Amino acid sequence: MSNGADLIHQMAEGDAEAFARFYDRYAPLIYPLILRILPDPTDAADCLHDVFWESRQRARTYDAARVTPDAWLVTRARARAIERMRAARRRRDGVPLGAPRAVFPATTPLERPPGVDQSVLTRAFERLPDPQREALELAYYGGLTQTEITARLKQPLGTVKTRLRLALDRLREMVKPA
């Protein structure tokens, strides 16, 4: 069985079977992330389709030395889902998003650095203090800017920035290889 990087390189050469295997391997990882950002299953499925279509189109630009296939797709999926969410929000003229705890289950994969097991990253995320985890969820999964997080949490901008920085620093420290 080919690894993800091999599949991407085969896709770049136009191999349709490699694309099918790539989709089968990574859709179960990517769909829950998209669904966490776009809670409507139809929107999430459309976004998933767009992410994989774009990945196929941009397979030639993939550089295995710079990023893992997981991170390449997670980054692309998160960006597309947030674009869709923000576009929908603009169309609705600022209708507030649902409560993040109800929409964002802890089982959704986080973008992980190379060499870090997904379960280690998920456990580290769950061990963050609630205020830091909440700010990070709103930024990463909710697609909110720091200013929007400030308004949502009714906290000063400096507090939000500090919570985000501390959360990222703690995650790095917790998943750092021994």
C-alpha cells in the first residue's frame, strides 16, 4: 500500500486510482474537521469535495520535505471550511454562530506536527485550561479573529491574545518529543 506522499505524487501524474485511494484514506480524517467548522452535513460534504478536488489539482505543488500529507490536507480543509463559514456569515449579516462546546466535539482531529501521534495531540489539547482551550477552539475551529473572540468571550483583546499564545506554547511543550 502506498503512503500518502506517494499517492499525492501519483495523483500529480494523473493516476485516478491513486486519487481514489487517497480519498478513501484521508476523507475519514478530514470530514470530521470540516463538520466541526461547518455543522451542516451538506455544506461539510460539499466542502470535502472541494478540498479533495483542489488537492488533486494542486498535487504537483506538494512537497513531502516540507509537510506531511495529513497536515497538507488538514490545512487546506480548515481554510476552505472557514472561507465557507465566513461567506455564509456575511450572507446572514452577522447571525451569531452556535455555542462552540455544542458544535465542537473533542474527537475532531487537530492539525499535528510531523512525528506527533494524533492521540497525543488530542490529549494535550484536552489538558489545556478551559479559558485557553475555549479561545483556541474559537480561533482554530470557529474561524474567529482575535477581535471576534474578544467580543464573543467579553474579554479584553490582550487577554485573548495571551490565552492563545499560552495555549499554543503549552501544546508545543506537551507534544515535544522527550
